[in-house]
Amino acid sequence: MKKLILTFPFMVYSLMFSAQVPDGKEIMRRIDQNMSSENRSFTSKMIIHSIRSSRTLESRTWTRGEENSFTEYLFPVREQGTKMLKLENQLWIYSPTTDRTLQITGHMLRQAVMGSDMSYEDLMEDTKLLNHYNAAVTGSEKVGDDDCWVLELTAFDPEVTYQGKKLWVDKIRHIPLKEELFAKSGTLLKRTELSNITNIDGRWYPKKIVFKDMLQDGEGTEFIIEEIQFNIDIPDHVFSKGSLKK
Amino acid sequence: MVSLRLALRNILGAGLRTWLNVIVLSFSFVVIIWHKGLLDGWDRQAIHDMIEWEIAGGQYWVNEYDPYDPFSISESHAPMPEELDALIRQGEITPLLYTMGTIYPNGRMQSILIKGIEPGQEIIAVPSNLLQSGPDEIPAIIGTGMASSTGLKEGSFVTLRWRDKNGAFDAAQVKITGIFKTNVPSVDASQIWLPIDKLRDMMLLPDEATILICRDEELGTYSTSRWDFKEQDELMVDLKQIIRSKSMAGLFIWAILLMVAMLAIFDTQVLSIFRRQREIGTYVALGMTRRQVVTLFTFEGAMHAVFATVLGAAYGLPLLAMQAKRGINLPVSSEDYGLTMAEKLYPVYSLGLILGTVIVVVIVTTLVSYWPSRKIARMNPTEALRGRWQ
């Protein structure tokens, strides 16, 4: 009887919590609504903090769906005019200094972009969570001043890069404020912190993301969106090899 | 015969001038033979080491495998052919599975090639028997070059990240259970060796391989659209090209050395003809034909090469023989050069090399001696007797 009296409040609390907790899928759907779009174009700044120094790259990117992406580097002068085109699993990089286009596939897509903590996949893909993961809400925590749902994602798609994710999702704006990306074995690979959440065309979007490769030293890579447009008309020729040399 | 005796007496009579030429020429002899012997020794040693550590009797490669394209390596694998099953079980052929990965030694990131090998194989010299560890550990072995570049030691753990066949990231700690020393950088630089069954589990590629290494070349008769057999010569084509290019560079050194020696001979000949005009006139006056006088002077020049051969043999043979026995310590290792090169090279001096060099130098010396002597044929004997320069 004493045991029942002791456990009763916890049972009541659990029931109340589960009644208030939204479904994991629903949270993912709302995140996708904010983060994903049919297409988008943005200008960004990537600040790579290595052990010894930091350097900044500026670029303009156009993406369409999960498969197509085109990026042109604007700064520094050394990288100016370098273009990357990704069509499904193939990537072409055009270097204006050599006037040559290099095609890369497979493993190279998984390599770090110009010494940053982001891979080409991280940078150029717009993956919808609902298409790849199952989700479970495992708790509620604060990130800074914001109340968040803690969401644990497990991939049902064996081809997705990160087989596990843990997200801290803002309860009000439905945007992740922190992410942890895991390997299949459960090893923590990367951590991202999303901030400067801004309302753009009715959706919440983080204008600053800090990526940190947890397996190596360094301060991580800051990815700052300077200007972004969603669902705009992007001509087909942007996602063609002809645009690399233009 | 008279010319030969006279030539011998003349060059011996020239004293220091002759011996200076002979010393220079003998030095060229010895250096040319030493340099060529060194390259031949390297060639022989590199081929031996590559066969022992990497190539064995030849290899079957899965079609997609291109060692020069790191971006396609992770996709280069196929089920092992059933026709070779018996030979694989008997240990006559051993499979290797390759994929690209990343390790994080001391918080740094380094791209590497992960190679899976049978721990019990005895076909190549990679000490795969060191791939032993506890049930929950992933054992790995690396070469000394890799150990030095990453700071890893035996017993240390390092995080390894890879992708499975679907492209999903995975990572685990691997334990370095052995570090081996090799002269072949292509089994050492930026790579880590794991038990093949473990790697297959990690990659979700059961019973697959990238290459199959045969103990003997006779096992390379099996043919299929998925697997190509590569013979030893084909697998060593790069090494042979490097050695060939080194030999060409050696030829340049050879030519310079020979040119220096020949310049001395040529100079001596020109000076002799200038200073010995009266002597030339006297020879003709005493009944020698101009052709015989030209032959005499040519013999004199050629005798420098004969003397140089004897002198070179006197100090060169013991010196080169000692080096061939003790070897030459190189100040750099194969890790620094990226070439198959032992820390100690043993030059190989074949009889063909020595005789060939002697013959070439004697012929070239004779030609160089003959060149200025042709002037004698155009001399007027009367003017020569008076000592007038013509």
C-alpha cells in the first residue's frame, strides 16, 4: 500500500506528460515545414575555426529538393568563382584557376568541405526528417531560455548518413536549437547549435548554425545565413553542368 | 706491334700528365659502375620486397578497383568467385577488402585506407597474425610510417570512422595490436589493417573482397567478367618506370663524368700533336706512313683507358666489393620518399656491367684520341720537321 502511495504521483505525472507531449512524427513534420522547402536560394558565410587559425568563405547556393544543389564561392578572392554542382550522388567542382571541372562521387561527398566540420552532404542536402527517421519524444529540457522537446530519431532508411539523431526542438517555434548526430554504433559524431532564429515568410529558420565534429579538436565551423529565399523560381539551367563555366 | 710498344714508351715517358689523365678516367670508371650497381641493387631489392609484401604471385582485382582513384575504392568490392573457393580455403589465395575511412589520432582527422586481411594468411609478409584482441575489441595493425605520422603506439586506441555499404556513418575504437616495419610504403602509408571478417561486418559486405592475392603466378588462370588477373610485371610497372627514369638520370651523370675524362684525353692529344710536330716529322722521315703515325697517337690515347681500367680495378674492386657486402646506409627511409626503398641498399655489380663499362670507355677513349690525331694525316712532313705549326 505504501509502495502504491509512493508511485502514484509519478504515474499521474507520467500520464499528464504523455497527454501533453506531441507525437514525434508531428514534431518532425513541423520541423520539416520550417527547415525544408521545394527550393531555396541563400547567401552564406562559413567561418572555419581550425586549431591554429580561422578563415571565412562566402558563397551563394541554390537548392532544389533533396537532390540538386549549386554553389558559387564569392570570397575569398582565392576561391572566387569556384562552383559546385550536386545532382543526386554526383558532384562536380569547377575551379576557375585551372579552368577545369572535376567530377567526384561516393566517398568524396562525405569529406569535409574545404577543411570545415561540414561534409558536402551536410552543406548541400536538404533532407526531410519524415522521409528517413522514426522519432520518439524522450523528455523536455531548456536550451538557453527556450523550452525544448528532446527528440530521439532513429533512421528507418539504411542509406541515410546519420543513423541516429538527438534534437532539442523549441516547443513554440518547432525548430531544433541543438542537434547531436550519431553513427550506427551510437558514437557521437557531430553536434550543431542553431541560433538567430528568424521568421522568414511565415517559417522559423536558424540564421546561424555552429557545426562541431566531435571526433576532432577545434572550435567548429560557423555557418551564417546572410540572406535566404524560399520557394522561388530557379531556372533548370542552374542545375546543369553548363552553369559551372558561366 | 711496334706502334704499341712505342705508344707505351711514349705515354710512360709523359709522366705526371699521363697519370693525371689515368686517375681522372679511373675515377669515372668506378663512379659509373658504382652508380649503375646501386640502381641495379635498388631495382632487385624493391622487386623482391614488393613481391614479398604486396604482390606475391599476382592478384585478381575486382573490375571497379582503381588504386589511383580513392573516390571509387569504397565501391570496389564483389563476392569472391566460387571457382576460387577451394584455393582460398587451402590458403593459396587470400582476399583483401578495401574501403576509405577516417581516423582521429590525438584529435586530428586523417583520411586513410582501411584494408581487411585474413589473420591467418601467409601469402604476403604483412604480419596479420598480430590481429588478435579481446572479444569486444577491434584489432588493427599499422606500419611504422603510419605509426610515426599519427603518433600511434602498440596498445593504443584510436577512433575509426567509416561508411557501410549503404553510406551510413559508423565509428568505433580500434586497438593497435601490432606495428610492422616494411620497405614498401604502399602497405604502410595512410592505411590501417583490420581482420577481413570484422571489416566485412562493419561494411555489411559478407564474403566480399576487393582483391585476391595468389601465392603463385600459375593460379592466375581463372577468368571472369568481374575479376581480372594482374601479373607481377603489370603490378610492378610503376616501380619499374621510376627505376627506369632514375637510370636515365644516372645516364646523365655517366655522360658528364665521361665527358670530363674525355676532355682531359682530348686536351692531352691536341697538346701532344702541337708539341710533338718535329717528332711526327721524324717518324715520317724514318719511313712510317702518316696512317701509322695516326695509329700510334690513337694507341697512346687509348692506353690511358687501359691504364685507368687497371688502376680503377686496383682500388675500385675492393671498395665496390665491400659496399656490395656491407650495403650502403641511406640517410632517408622509404617513408620519406614514398618509394620502395630499404634503409640499407646493397649494390649489385654484374660482370656484364663491369665489362660493358670497360668496353664503352675504351671505345670512347679511342675515338676521342683518334679525333685530333687525324690532323697528322694532313701534315707536311718537311714543315713538321722544322717544327712549324700547320
